[in-house]
Amino acid sequence: MNKVILLNKRPVGKPTADDFKFIEEELPVAMNGQVLLKTLYVSVDPYLRGRMSSAKSYIPPFNLNEPIQSGIVAEVIESKNPDFKVGDHVSGILSWKELQVSDGNGLMKVNSSAIPLSAYLGILGLTGLTAYLGLMEIGKPKAGETLVVSGAAGAVGSVVGQIGKILGCRVIGLAGSDEKTKMLTSKFGFDVAINYKTTTDMQSAIATAAPNGVDIYFDNVGGEISDAVLANVNQLARVPVCGAISVYNETEVPMGPRIQTTLVKSSILMQGFVVSNYAAKFPEAIKQLSIWLQEGKLTYTETIVHGFDQIPQAFIDLFEGKNEGKMVVKI
Ligand code: NAP
């Protein structure tokens, strides 16, 4: 039998184990034109929380009692499609199933000889692309500028900060534990890292860390952390708004300061984005990220959780900050 994870209920507030349902189905069979895939690595991502709710967004919600989907790296174990052979590794948006069939649409072949397969869900996958394209296309960093990154010890944030350093910025990271802030300065080369959970006055902590003010704020979290950063931005600052994980589980979105006057007074560009806006630039972004990886200028970390049954809990743990770098489940 084949294990599958379905959306059982739409979460109210923080997702819980009850929101997911494990079932077993007959083993899938590949028909002509299809491949049979064995799941190897599953990406769990904060944006899946949005797809679990019924609210209209840039991507359709998951249906109740249907499999959840996310980025997956899989192995072709049977092929009736001439474009794939047994033993190929592929990545794509696939279902939370141990085995599944695909007609090959949307699958990308990946190669484990240069980098571990899990990296195609992180640094060389959507989170690496999000970091690179959000920063380059909206943040437009210049040497000597100050870049602040929230969610800095996570999959996107840790890459954003390192790219900022490669391009000559002063980089300040905000994260939720002392282990994480230490990792940001020692492993990823951030100039300063601030633990937002133990700092009582974030606005002054950022002012101290950024004596010349903030030129770019790469926002992964929203909420009060972002209010504190925005109080420190310079004229013509750029604010790529990548995510707002601090409010994803709120049943009523909390009210913050009204920021229009800040935006006007300092001529700030604040722009939300989804990485797919820049799909045409994915090849050039992957090329640049790969070069930096090979040159040793860029590195990454992963939190690898083991076992198909652990996928929902790994997802829930993102909201507790239990990951460093990319959270991936190895099957
Ligand atoms: P991640 O940062 O690896 O994991 C989530 C992290 O968020 C946790 O480790 C935790 O770190 C932090 N967090 C959780 N609850 C928080 C809260 N209430 N306040 C502040 N921080 C909190 O996840 P990721 O995949 O790299 O995603 C980061 C952000 O980018 C998310 O908002 C996500 O939705 C967004 N994103 C956007 C796009 C796009 O196309 N726009 C693509 C990918 C991701 P701490 O321990 O530091 O709290």
C-alpha cells in the first residue's frame, strides 16, 4: 500500500496534527507516457499555510481530503516516458505520497554529483531563487549599503544575508535564538545578528547595529519586527516584502503603525513579490548561485527530519522556529 497525506481540516490559528490525515491507497501504476516516482525529499514551507486556508491568493488553496503538495525530489523507479529513465532524479511540485505517477510535466532533472539532492529544495531550489531574485530585483543592493534581513536564520534569510555580504553590504540579521544569531555571524558572515525574542527594544537595537541607517530591508516576517526596522530606514530605502510569517496564523491580522507617511517622507520603495514573478530569470539566478557555491562564497544549512510520517510535524515546527536553514524531510 502507498501512504498519502491529505488536508483533513483548514487550520484555525496555528496548524496542528489534526489538520492532516494519513491514508493508504493502492500502489500507483505508470501508464504509457508516465513515470513512477519514489519520494526522497519533501520541502515544507511557510507558504503552504496560506494554501491550507480557503482565502483567495496567488495560488489556489488545497482542497479538503486531497493530498497536500510541495516541492519534492524523487527518483524515477519505472519509466514509460522516453524523456526519463529509471534512476533519474527529478524535482517538482508533487503530492505528499510515498509513490506517485507523473506525465513528466513540470519535472526538472536534478543531478546529485555536484551537490546533495536536498539542495534542490533549498539553495538551488525555490528558496535560493526567492532570496536571490527578491534581493536583486527589488532590493538592488550596492556596496557600502546596510541590509537588514528578518527570518535571517531560515532558508531564504540565510541566503539573502550572504548575498548581501558578497555584494559588499553591511548585513544585520534578526532571528529567534542565540544559537541562530551565533550561526549568522560565525557561519554566514553577517556583521551583526539580533535575537528578537530576548531584545526588549528592537527599534534601538537596530539603530545601534545600523549607525548609518537601513538602506534595504528584506522582510520575511512582517509584524512588530518589521515596524522596528521600518523606523530606521534611510531615504530611498528598498523593502522587498517576501513573507509575513509572524501573522500567518493570526485569525485577525493585528493592526500596526500606518506606514504611508514613512514611505512618503523617505521616498521608500516597498514591494511584495512571489518568486514566480521572476520565472524568466530562474536560469541566470541558478547559474549565479551555483558559481558562488562552487567558489565557496555561499554556503547553506539544512534541518533534515527523517520519515514520511514526520512531514506534518516538520511543517508545524517552522512556526516554532525549530529549523536552521532549509527544513527538509528525508523519506
Ligand atoms: P524559514 O525562514 O526557513 O522558516 C521559518 C522561520 O520563520 C522559522 O525558522 C522562525 O525563525 C521564523 N518564524 C516563525 N514564526 C515567527 C514569528 N511569529 N515571528 C518571527 N519569525 C518567525 O522559511 P522560508 O522558507 O525561508 O520562508 C521565509 C519567509 O519567506 C516566509 O515568510 C515565507 O512565506 C516567505 N517566502 C516567500 C516566497 C515568495 O515567493 N515571496 C518564497 C519562499 C518563502 P526564528 O527562530 O528566527 O523565529
